[in-house]
Amino acid sequence: MAKRDDARGTDGRDYSEWSEGPWLIAVRGDIAPGGEYRLGVREYEWHHHLRGQVFCVEAGLIHVQTSHGSWLLPPHRAGWMPAGVQHKVGISGRLIGWTLFVAPDACDGLPAHPCVIGISEVLQALARRAAEWDKREALAPEQERIATVIRDEIARAPREPLHLPMPRDARMLRVTRALLAEPGSPRTLDEWAAFGAMSPRTMRRLILAETGLTFAQWRQQAQLTHALEMLARGAGVTDVADALGYASPSNFIAMFRRAFGDSPARYFSNRR
């Protein structure tokens, strides 16, 4: 049975479900033995947490699914998951990062829906400091001030365009799931419409109405999702380009640069 992504510290307590502790709890995570809490499996099935959660990736990649779509967290990005929201998590590469757990009554003013946020230097530095605090003790006055700044930084953080919304229409869902399974498919829009048993016009209307993206935009976002996952696992640019059906690595790099403003190599090494 797959495990969920609980954050059990060295004391055995699951901080994501702890209603008694400080309203803000910060922890560091790694897959290596001896870490504050271990991220030891690759997939975590559907679950939810009592506390709101910010999880920041410093190495590796996290793929988060919710009923509204999926989010990718490459290095130096953070995901916000409100308290009580069902989600599923997959991990690529050797994951290292930190997590903040926010008590439900302290989540006012934070995003109401899951999202990917940029990480400011202030937030990163304060989260690392907070990870050193005793998680069993109430926050001291100076810690309370720092925790309040952390919450303000989460609230004002810029949203990142790493969301892949999923449609709800059964025909469109069949098409998008097939595209996710075969992101390099050479099928045209007309051929995908036939696969979904609808007209091209209907497919264009449905995907825009249900995801806010055109078919071409959704397809590219799905390809970027697959590319980031492959790159995080250590695949070369040539292999990624081949898997996505690009005629050459340079064509793939150009698409990646248009989407993210950097080449794949620089994106993973320099996004801080």
C-alpha cells in the first residue's frame, strides 16, 4: 500500500496532523537517513492534511495532483496546499527541501486553492531559521514575529504558471489523459477530436471552457510537465526532445526557453 506524505519527525509525531503544537511548524526533508524527516517513497496516494502546507523543492521534482488538475514543483519553487484539500504526490529525482505546516485558524489570507509560488530570499531564509525551532514548544515572542513575516511572504508570493488544469467532460478527459500518456504523439487536433468522439469545433470549445487554455496551449503545458519530470530524473535534452516528438533538441530548447525564460540546464541550476 502506498504511503502518504506525512512529516514524521524524529519524535514520531506527524506534524501535518498535529493540532496541539505551534501554529507554524517548519521542517527540513531528505531521503537520506538521519534527516529531520524522511521522504522515502516515490508515490503518495490520495490524502489530505489537517494543516495547510507549503513545500519547497531545493533538489528533485514534485508532481502534485488535485481534483482540479496537477501542479509541478521544480527546484526553488514551492507549492501551497490548503488544509483539508485532497491531493496525490509523485516524486522524481533525489528530493531535498523544506516544509511549513500552518494551523487551520492561521490560514486566513493565504490562497484558497492549491498553487505554485515563487520563493523570495526572505521566505527561504526565515523558513530555514524556523526549522531550527523546538516544534514541541509554543512560539516565543521573537519567533512569533518571524512566523508572522513568513505567513505574509506566503500570502504575497507571486504565482507560477506550472498548473495543468484537467477538464471534466468525459470526452475531453479521455483525450487529455491519452495525451498525458503519450505527450509526443503526432496526432493532429482533428485526429484527437475523432479519438474523443467529437467534432474539432466541439473539442476546441470544451477545452477552452473547462481549462482556460486552447488545445495547443494545453498540449504544450502537458509536454512541459513531461519534460520537467524527465529532466529531474537526469534524462538528457536529446532524449527528452525525442520523447516529445521534436525534430531536434534545439527546437525543444527553444520551446522550453519561451515557456520558462531559460534553457533546461540553466532552469534547474539557477532558479533560486
